[in-house]
Amino acid sequence: MPARETFPGRRRFLAGSAALAAAAFAGWKAQRPPALIAITLDLEMSREYPQRGMLEWDYEKGNLDAATKQYAAEAGRVAKELGGQIHYFCVGRVLEQPDVEWLKKLHADGHPVGNHTYDHVYLLASTPEEIQFRFRRAPWLIAGRSVPEVIEENIRITSAAMQARLGFGPDGFRTPGGFANGLAGRPDLQKMLLAQGFPWVSSKYPAHPMGKPKEQPGADVLRGIIEAQQAAQPFRYDTGLIEIPMSPVSDVNAFRSNYWKLDWFLDAVGRAVDWAIETGGVFDFLAHPSCLVVEDPEFQTIKRICRKVADAGDRARIVGLSTVAERAAG
């Protein structure tokens, strides 16, 4: 008989342990900070848009066409109406255009605007030819200067142009193109950005699977994209510079490189946002108005992100990347 009595006792012990675990988990969820969701748009022209085969934009990244500017401005309105905001990154050459009032209005409406270099230059370039297509065609524009000097000036004059034409300076810096390792191993670039007044950078884009072009992404691809979110969380370099990675999957990667349909993209982005909400993590949506104006003309992706955050209540917030950097800085 005594041996039989141990089973009820064991059940009570297990039940009690389960209750304690559930209470601990509930307490952890209650104390967990809200997910930080950022919607970011890089203001640049994209090759292959608005039609396939258009490559001249590589030489004129900042010469935004009317459709791209209209989409960027309307995206800000849509996001604001849904309780969100967009963090834009400006290629400085757009500030040579006659009208910049649309950018001023976006800023006045509460949307941050960051620096994306003047000519969309490649920060990891080791030769002048690698810096930018424009300088490959017109090398005299950078003659007599070293690669680091050209890159540093391209960033500096963008900040100066923003102040002169827009009346405000940049809110953060994003590298043209994303690097799997960010700026790891490049303390020279990190220190250069800090010296120019940037406490954070958005340069890392983690590697992830995409499947075969023109094929709907399978479970393994979607799982890989979600796993990559863990590598897309903010961190601090040894120099003190904060890194805010771009979160997979980007619009250019999905649409231009892999010919995805919009529904596939919406599904992948939605899953990534859900992951951030459930874990209290960060999701930094990366897209380009010059691409989305063709692939998502009704702003479905921005609307889906905003509505998911709204449905999450106090478990998530839509913020600019400076808010993300503040959390990462502790």
C-alpha cells in the first residue's frame, strides 16, 4: 500500500511543478519588453524597375523618378494613418532635384530620414572601380583621392546636403547594400562613422535561403528566414558603434532576384513580424519604393505590418531605428 501512495504524491509534485513553470513563463512574458518593429525605405532607384532590363539606374541611384517619390510619400501617409512611421534613408543626390518639399513633409509628419551616402557607394570597396558604377564610368570625379577618402566624403556631403536643402541632419546611417557580417572586422569604418556623429549603423543583412527563382518558397525556406531573424538583432561593436541589422527578407531579394509573387512575400514578412512579437525581438523591414511601386502598389506589406503591430497591443511598437539603438545601448 505505501508504494501505491507515491503515485498521487508524484502527480501532485508534477502538477505543482507545471504550475510553477507556467507562472514563471507568464511572469517572463509580462516583464519582456515589447517587440520593436521598424519599417525602413531606402530612397534610391533600383535596376530592373519599372521594367526588366533597365540598368541605367546603377549610374543614377539618386535621380528618383516621379512614381518612386509619390510612392514614398504615400507610404508615409498610409503608415501614419495606421499608427506607424517609416524610417527613410536618403541617397544624397536626390537633393540636387528642384523639389524636395515631399521629403520635408515626411520629416514634419514624424518620419525619420537617415543618410544613405551621396552616390550609393560600396563601403567595403578596396579599389576605385568598386566604389560605384558612376565613378567607373567617370573616374575623373574621384581622381587623386583614396578609396577611404571618397567613401568618407560621400557620407559627409550627404549630411551637409540634408542640412542645406532640408533644414535638418540625418537620423542614422545605412550602408548601400547589406553585408552578411555587417562591419565586423572593419573598425576603420566604424570609427569613421562615429567621428561623423553616427551612434548607429544599419549594415548587416544575414544570409538566408531563398529557394529556386520563380518557385513558391517552401517550409525550409520560410523556416530559414525565421531562423535568420536571430542573426538580425541589434548589437554593439567593440568600438561602441551600434549595429541594427536589416531583417530578411528584403523586397529586392524577393522580387527582383527571385521573382516572388506578392502573396509569398507577404507571408514571409508576416511570419517574421510574428516571430519578433512572440519573442520581444526587433524586426527591421527593408524595402525600396522604386521596387514596391511595381510589386506592391497598394501598400499591402506596410499595411500588414502596421495591423499586426496594432493587433499585438502593448506587445509591440512601430519605431524608428534610433529607438532600437537606444534599447541596444542599454
